[in-house]
Amino acid sequence: MVTQQIVQRKPSRSVVLHGLGGSGKTQLAIQYCAQCEFRKSVWAIFWAKASTKASMENSFDEIWGVIRHPRMTQTSETPGAKVDYVKRTMSTWSRPWLLVLDNYDDLDGFPGIMEFLPQSKFGRILLTSRLQDLPRYGFHHNILVEGLDERVAVNMLVSRAGMANEDTEVERHAKIIVNRLGRLPLAIDQAAAYISGSYDTLSNFTTEFDSIKAEVLNALPHNLSYVKSGPDGREFRATICSTWELSFRMIKNETPRTQKVKGHVLTLLAYLDAKNISDEIFAQPLTPWNEMGEQLLREGLVSKLVDCYMLSGRIWNMSVFYRLIEELTSLSLIQQFGRSPDHKHRIFSFHPLVREWLKIRSNAEERERCFFVAVCLLYGCVAAHQRSSTGQQMLLSPEGDIQILRHLAALDTDARLEMQSEVPGNIFETLHPMVRQMSQTMSAIRAQKLRQQMQEIGQWLSVLNPREHHSSILDRAAPGTGSSLLDSDEFGLWTASSGDDSLLWLIGDGGTGKTFTTAATISYLEEVFLRSNGSNSAVIFFYIRDEMDYTTFFREIFGSLLKQLLTSQHTQTLVHNEVAKVRELYEQHLAGKVTDGLLVILGILQDGIRKLKNCYIIIDGLDVCPDHILRMLFRNLTHLLDLTHVKLMITSRDSEYIRHLLATLTERIIEFHPVNTAGVEKKLYIHSRISRWEMKQDLKDRVEKIVLRQSQENFLYLRVLLDDLEGIRTDEDFDRQVATLPSTLDEFLEQRLTTIDGADDETRRHTLLMIAWVLCAQAPVPLVALLPVFYPRLAVEDSTGAVQYFQRVTGNLIIFDDNLGVPRFAHSSVKEYLEASRLGRWSSARRFISQPGPATGLRNLPYDHASFAVECMKLLSQGNFDFGMNGPSQHQAQTLAFECPFLKYAAVYWGVHVKLYQEDARSDDRKDDRRKEITTHAVNFLTDKAKLKTSLVIARCLKESGENKENPLVKLTPESTALDVAESFGLSGIVKGKLFGAQ
């Protein structure tokens, strides 16, 4: 409460209660005096009327009469002597006292109030005023007095209007009324007086308020304490209108005309929405839309307003305009004049009731002309938006867009109220269709910008698109795919569970169709459960893939889940607050205040999921992840599974480590092994494929039989067999083709590798280089970025031709992401086999392989991490990237990265490849010479300050654009030393001696 704020101020200091006229400052001062008397916290309380010097002298005369010495007589002392006596006497008191100075509103007319204040460490002075800037005149503390608490305001209205407060209808209408009155005590008292004399129910008053508000705001209040002094010193019973009229008369009038024009500006602003009016909308010139509008701009009060407040071209003179706003703010007619949250714009607000009063005090012609200017003002903003190219030019901030729509809604409401008057054909009636049309246009522009912004935010949350990958899987799936899981008891238990049975684990070896089953499950949940639960449920999912960049893995996966939650048609009505939080986070990112935001994203995701009845989270391919990634992923998933309505489904191969991690999430895990029912789904898939073949039925039956027998439980191998058999037409073709079919997936892969080994030198080099790249790449890189660096002489017409070429020469072992064109293995089994056949082992991921694959040409694969480290450093060392010791500017670095997309990868990951090769070669003596060679390359690069500077500047650009945020090099600055870079990659132990020797 305000009285508590007063108590908290130090005694011996002055406190100012300031606020709009009628906000209850005097009543609060009276309440505070009563508290002081009840608590005996002060020895004496004195009240002085401070509206004029004369009223102040009269009040001090009364105080003098109370504290004067008995020998002093009324006639023996002059007014000045009495003031001095009061000040001197109160200054000598050693006990607490309180002096209230009420209604000090005229600083120009009464500048010498400080001359009346006693100086004492025991005294406390409380002053009430509409003026906001009194602290700079010697008063120590300001307390803003605003409207009453809603409950207090409702009780005040009901009791003073003589209504019973037990009826809920009475309370509902009372809330409507007090909020329309801004919860100002004086306005509520006036309304109560008007209601008690004219209405039996509050509902009738609420219905008729718009048509009678002028009478209400001029009605005399019940409370006789609302007494003010006019300019002539005479007292009168105040109303809201008379109180604010006094404030209006205090506006400085350099000439008789200027005060009137200032009044017109106030009335113009009254036709805008009262909350947070930004100077953004005054940036466009005042724009008429036809000859009639042009004529009105040259007539009467409009032309005067233009002359006083606008420059040539009808652009607002903002310095003059700001001075007026500051003056009105000092009188409390305008509130909260300051900066917007982003500090880019100045904003101010009206009290809603002041807005109504400004229109009430104006005559019909003034209201029409000011309404017309307000329409011109907003028409200029909307027209500027229409001229911009499809909303891409951000003429207003998102908050500015909302503000224009609020102002147009206010104009629409005012026009409809004015059109109810008895004067037909007025400007309000003429311009109302124009206002409605502007609102529709602005709404469409706003919607387009929001869609564009949400797309940008979606890309920032996650560049991956699980929905697109999901659709591509469904396109290849046969009818009935996933039925083995969907018809199972395990699935029924999982979907019906709450709490303990909320985790479903789909377990299967590589190629058994887990991903296809996952896609079918997602579609089933979306079609069945979302249809029945409406907007209370969500299905969000993620497919983990080999080519993912683990440095940004968590940001991508949880950003993707959040993006799905916010954009789903089933959840949009529930997650408005979460959308606003993400927009705010994105704005902070654009301002450079947030680079990653993972923890905030997790919090927003959890808040959004908490609002749902059911949430299904499905993650496919966990076994692709290294152990340390799995551990951190499960740690983050724990927070989501704490919510009882969340159901999690994961897919992976059987793994003791994953089983251990799952046990940390829940004690009960529902396991499903598709191997038990895979035969049914295989038959469905085979039937769907061969039904489209031009082949006689008995031959189709033979194909089905051989494919079912040889494919075992591996769907990848099944698809391979069908691809090889699709072209046969006769029994002889069938027998001949079957004789050459590989008996296992390993044998099939070996055949493909043998074919690669037997290709011509150029094709073999192209193929092995692409395979090595997909094995070694540390981040997804599109094919179009790889071609100029690794395949400058490759004769292809376009990227589509390049994709087809590489899929053909690799035997479809490598495919390309449809969205980004990133090369990846057709299945995780391919990667495992290639790693095993090349190395005979596969670090931590080796747990999935029982035996190394057979020896092939890949065992001596000529491309490895060392090759790519050298390529990266070679690219960064080219002459056209040499910018001297200072390195390139940020603009030059961005241009280089645009012209050579692989340069971004090279700048950030060259050291990672060096480190990985060092680790790979440490236990292989045959690679010792190569390891030393790469070490020398790295040291030479680190000690070449120009090359290192280029790499660091490009990395910094990527950090600022939000790319590759977790890479060690990105965390450094362009001023980092060679040793800093070496340590960031964990290379200092290898190169430190050579590095210091080189330096």
C-alpha cells in the first residue's frame, strides 16, 4: 500500500504523493495521518492547503494560532512573521511531527513553497501534487498514486451507490464500471452519486454508460472532502472534469493560439489507444487519401496544428512534440513518458478516463477534425507498409504493428459511438469504412510478418525438419507398416498408461524396420489420439541421423521439439505465452544477448507440455549417438518425464548402456521386439512393391519366397533384394539373377565395395573421397559446398546431376538429404560395416558389431581425418584469403564464407580433424610418419599469424550468426594466441614444444 511506502521512507525527509487529479492523493494523505495518530508515531500533525501562496499563508496562520505563545495576539504579527514563527518553532521540536501540504499543483504560480518548510531532523513533510518532477526542486521521494485495487474500488462503488454486495451480477457489473473509470476514487464517487439518484441496477448503468459518461464525469461526488481551490483562490466541490480542467489551464500558452493548438494535439491523441503510444507512428508524414482529405488538411484547426507541430512535407517536428509531451507529463495528464524496452523508441500513455474527458470537453467540430487527423496519421503508416515489398521491409517493430492495430480498433469504436449522434453524414460516418479497411489491411500485413518471423524463429530453433524426413519415410512405407507394434499389447499398455508405464522401448537390430515403424506410430497417434483429444494433446518427434553435428545436437533436438509444439494446429491455442517467450528469446539472440539459449528452450518446452492433457515424445535412432551424448540427452529428458502425462517412445538396438540410462528415467520399461512379428510387415512391404511390377503372378510368388528367405530380419537388405529383382521378366532371368544374389547384407555391401574398387581411377577416387567425407565429417555440409573444393573438375550440369552421379557411383550406399542436400549413408548399418571393414574396429560404437567386416580396398582408404585437416588448412592458406597480420574484416569474412561455403567448415573444424587423426594414429605405428607430418602442418598453420587470424575472424562471424556455437574455436576471439587455439582443440600436449620452438 502507498501508506506503507510512506512509512518506509526515512523520517526527516519529504515525500511527494503525485498522480492524476482524482486519483485519491488527498484521501491517502488523510489515511496516513489517521494511522500516525492511531499509532502515536508523531507528536503533532498539521495540514496546509498549498494550491497558492495565499492559501498557504492562511494555513500557516491557523497553525500559528495553535502553537503561538499566549502573549502573542492576532493583530501584533504580520503574515510573514507568523510563517517565520511557525518554521522556527517546529524546527526546535525534539519530538516527531508531520506537516501535510495538500494540492501543490502550480509550480509557476507558486514557486516559493520551499520558503515555508521548517528544517528539522524530527520533522516529516508529506506533499500531494499532480506534478511529477518535484524531486529536482528539493523534495526527496516520489510515490506515484494510481487507481485503487479492484476489490477496494468495487466495494467503494457498491457501498456508496447503496447496492447490496451479495449478488454476483452486481459484483460483475461493478468490476466493469470501476475498470471503465480507471479505478480512480473521485470518478467512482461521482459514478456512485449518479447511480444512487438515477438507477436501480448496475447493469442498466453499464449498458448506458457510453451515452451518459459526460453527465457522470460532471456529477458532484458524495464525499465532501473533494474540495479544490480555483485560480482565483475560491474553493469548489471538485469533479473529475473540473479537476483535470484545472490541470489543462496550467499548460503554458506562449500566445493565445498555442494553448488551443496544444489542446487539439491532446484531443488528436485521445483518438488513439491510450496504452504505450510509440513515436514510431509519428515517423511517417501526415497522409490524406483523396482531395477531400487534402482540403481538410488546409482548413481551420487542422491547418493550425500542421503549422505548429509539423515540418515541410507534413513530417512531425519531434523536438516540439516531445516538449509538449514532457509538459503534459509534468501535469500528470500523460503518464509513463519514457523509452520502450528495447530503448529504440519513446513511448507515453494516457489514463483511459483522461482520454474520454478530452473528447467530452471538445465540441463536435474539434472532435471531427482531430479524428480526421488521427486517421491520416495511421493511414500514412499503413500505406508505408503496403509500399514495402511483401512485408520484408520492417517499417515497424512487431510491437509497432500491434500498436497500429490497437489504434485502429480505438478509432473504430469511437467512430461507431459518434455515429449514434443525431447528426447524419458527419466525418465519423464518412471515414468509418476507411478505418475498417485499414484494419483489415494491417491485420493481413501483420499476419504475413508473423508467419515470416515464425519461419525465421523456427530456423533458429532448429535447421532440421523432422516432419519432412517423416514424410519421406512414409512415402516409402508399405500399407500396414507398423501394425506389429500398433496391434500389440505393449502399445496398448503404453498409450493407456499414466506414470509408471510411460516409457516404450522399441528394440531391434539394424535394418529391422525400426524407423519405418516409428513413422507409422507417429502417424497413428496423430490421426487417432489427436483427433479424439483435440487441442489438449501433442505428438512431437525426432529422427536422429548419422550426419548430425553433435556440437549442436541438444540445441537441434530440443529446438525441433519446441518448434513442433508451437506450430502444431492442436496446441496453438494453448501455448500463446510460450510463443511470446520464444519471440523474446529470439529478439535477445538478434541483439547479441543470447547465443544458444538451450536451458531457456528446455524451460519453455516444459512449460508448454505442462499445459497439455497428453504429450507423446518419440525419438528414433538413439544407438547412433556416442555414449557421452546419450548420457546428456537422458539427463535432459528426465525433466520432461517428471510430468505424469508425458509418454516417451525411443528406438535403438539392444544396448546395456541404453538399458542402464533408461533405468535412471523410470523403474518400469515397456519393451517391444519387432523381430517377433517382423514377418508380417515384411510380407506387407513385399506385396506393396511387387504389386506394381509387370510380372506374371507365379514369378511374383517366387520373388516373394526368395526375398523372405534371404532377407532374414533386415529391411535394408530386403529393399536391396527387391531392387535387384525388379527388372526380371522370365523364369530364366529369375534363375540367373538369383544365382548372383548376395546371401547376406554383409555380402551385398562387399559386392558394392568390390564394384567401387574395380571402377576407373577417377570414379573410384570420387567415390572413396565421398565415402571418407561422410565417415569423417564433423558437421553437415551440403553437396554444393563440397563440389568446388573436392570435385572442381567433375562434369555435372547442376546439383541434381551431382546427386544422381554420387548415388550411382556409390551404389546408393550414400544418399542425400532432400532438404539441405547433405550426403549421408543410406542406413546406419552401412556406416558400421564401412567402419569395421576399414579399421577392423570402431571405438565406442564398436559395441554393435560382433566381428570386423572382411578386408577390402577400404582397409587402405586413401582419405581420412588427416586428409581433411590438410584440405582445410590448404583452403585457409590460399593467397586470396591472405589479409595480412590483422586478418579480414567482419564484412570480408562474411563475403568469403558466402562465396566459398566450405570455408566456414574449414575455419572451424580444421583443428578437430587434426586432433581426431592424432587419436586414431596413436596406436598404429604404421601411421607415425603421417602423424608427424600432420603435426608439422598444424604447427606451421598455428605460427602463421595471418592464416590463423583469418580462421579466427571467420569463426567469430559464425558465432555471431549463431552457427557452430559449441565448437572450441568459435569460443575464442580474433585476438587469441596460437597456444590458445592449440589448447582449445586439445593439441597443446602434442604441439606445445614445437610451437614454442617455432615462435
